Amino acid sequence: MIHAALIGAGKRGTNAYGSYAFRRPNEIKFVAVAEPNENRRRRFANMHNIPEDRQFKSWEEMLAQPQICEALLICTMDRDHFAPTIKALEVGYHILLEKPMSPDPLESLLIAEKAEQTKRILTVCHVMRYSNAMKELKRIIDTKLIGDLMTIQWLENVGYEHYVSSFVRGNWRNSTESSFMLLQKSCHDIDMLYWLVGADCVEVSSYGKLSHFRLDKAPEGSTDRCVDGCAVETVCPYSAIKNYYHTKSGGWYNAVSQDNSLEARMKAIKEGPFGRCVYRCDNDVVDHQVVNMLFANDVTVSFNMTGFTAKNQRTFKIMGTLGEIVYNGDDKGIQVNLFSGRQERIYPEQVAGGHGGSDFLIMQDFVRQVAKGDLVGKTSAGESARSHMITFAAEHSRVTGQSVKLADYMEQVKLGTISNTTVKR
């Protein structure tokens, strides 16, 4: 059994990763937590029987102590990843780091370099690599069942409820407080595409804007809050009352308040950020974006992210010289259509948990790595940094309106002539 500590006891740290200890109590035990929010800190501590002297109000307080255990999970907000990660590597921890590594490209490279220098495990939570469906997809491509890979069309349907809850009203709405949309939401996808193609990305171009969720698009009669007598609340699909007060299957009401009573929800809608009109928030991240990529093996990729879909799922078509792979996101089956006329539908094994079981599977792999001292699992820190660079370069293209060559971009990052990308609507 390994022992671990958690920095950042929000939903991802507590539910996605911390819950692994309940499913596999013989493999991992949490012995410390650092979280500035007292309710979250005590909740996690009570769940895992963490003593008072191992409950810290900040990561600085925790990391000022001699090394407490072998492993550390860092699940803070995006802009609070770099400093605790560097310090924890110096102290000697093996780290599971929530994505993105950092909202700054140079910091991402420095994290990877530090992990290599200290010879510590640093696994970035690109959880999609661990999904059984994606592993099966990788196998199909690498065995050349569809011949040589030529091109990919990949669509991330964020889903309108998810988009407005997380990226208009929620924690990731403003890039100056968290990170830009492509890095926060779609670095999963960019990493997956990089992994599936199996070659370095050579050049990227990208276009996208915040086109809809802004003040000049507000309907006549709308108000600052959905409960302020808004004339269109009853017909607005983004109504806070519809999405957070009325309980429904798959609803986002639990994002509003830890107390899910109707009274608590309504109070949160009246007073908190989730009750704001979606056209009157301080959001600045794009609501739709396209990224085109050219890889060293001549494979071309078109990736689309949009917040204007009913379902929250990924769909794609992967095309090779002998056939194609199609995934529509509905029944979890992978459809293979060969040009010979043969067709096959593959249903990968399902695993319980978030992201199709990937949250559980990445923890399983990380625990195994730490227990065995395996410095490189399914992905190294350097590998994650390289996929991050594609995402940063794509955003640089979107902002500047220019196609970006990855080699030139990375050189500029290392020289310090390019830093965190400026937001452009």
C-alpha cells in the first residue's frame, strides 16, 4: 500500500481521484490534505480519517513540512499548479497533477524538466489515454487495420449545459483566472490526437471566438440575474432556475451548492455566480473553435470544440488507406468500415467512474507506478508537455491569425519571447 496527500479538495481531487481509496483501500491511503476552504478540507479529512495535524490550510504549509508520504495529488485551480508542483518535486514527492500543467507554456516545460531532474514520477491527468475505448482505438490504428493513417475529423461536443455552467458562469469562464478554453477543456483531445497519430505535430492553425455569450447578444427584457424578473427566463434554455433549481437527470444543479436542498439551491441562484444571466457574466473564453494540425508523418487533423450541442460527448471519424473508424458517442461502440466491405463494431470493456472509467484507471496506473518506482507510465511529464505545446501554439495561432510552426514556437517559448497568450474575443 502507498500513502498519499492531496492539495486541492475540490470535486476532481475529492470525487474523481480521492474516491479510488474507497474502491481499493488495500492500495492507497490518504494521510494529509491541504485546502483553503475549511468545509472542503474537513469533509475530505473526515472521509479519509486524516488527523488534525495533517490538515493544512495551504499547500505552502503542507510542503514546509518534511516529506509526509510517497505520493501527492495536486488538484488546485490551473494557475496554482506550477509553484506547488516545483516545490513538491524538490521535497521528493511523486505527483499526479491535474491538467493543465500550467496556463503558461514555459512553466509547463519547466515542470517537465524538474520532474526529469529530480527523477520523480509526474503523471498529468490526461485521463483519456487510460480509457479502454481509447486504448482500443490506438490498437486498431497501430496494427494498421485501416491501413496507413491519413486524416482525422474530431469534434468535442461540450454540451450547452456544461458549457454555460463551467465556462460562462463557472470557475473556468475567465482566462485570466484559470486558462484559455482550448487548454482547460480540450487539452484532453489534443493530447489524444497527438498520441493516436504517433508523430510530432509540425504546424497548426486555429480560429475561434466568443460569439454568443456576451452582453450585445442579451435578449430584450433580460436581467442581470435569472430571478430578477427576467422577461425571457421561462423560454431561455440557459435559465439558472431550469438548470440548477429543478432536479433533472444529468442536471448541473449540484454545481451550485454543496447542500442540494431546494432552499440552498435557490439561495445560491439569488446570490452566487450561477444565478447570473449568461449574457452578463465576466467570461472571456471562446464558445467555439477549430484547430487544424499537420503532423510529421503527413497526417492531417481537424479538431472542433463547440458549446452549442445538446449532448456532452466526443464524436470522430478516423480515415486510413484501407478503411475508416467512426464513433458517434451514443452507444460506446467503435465502428470499423474497411474498403474491402468488411465491417466490425467493437465494444470496449466498460469501467465505472468519471470519463468512462478513466478517472479510476489513471489512479490505478499511478498507484502501480509509485509502488514499483516506474518513472514512465503511459505518459511522461515530457510527453505531456509536448502535447501542451500543440495546444499553446494553436491558441497563439487563434490570437495572432497566423499559422504556427511548432519548432519555431517552442524555441521562442524557451527564449522567453512568447509567454502566456493574450485573450482575443
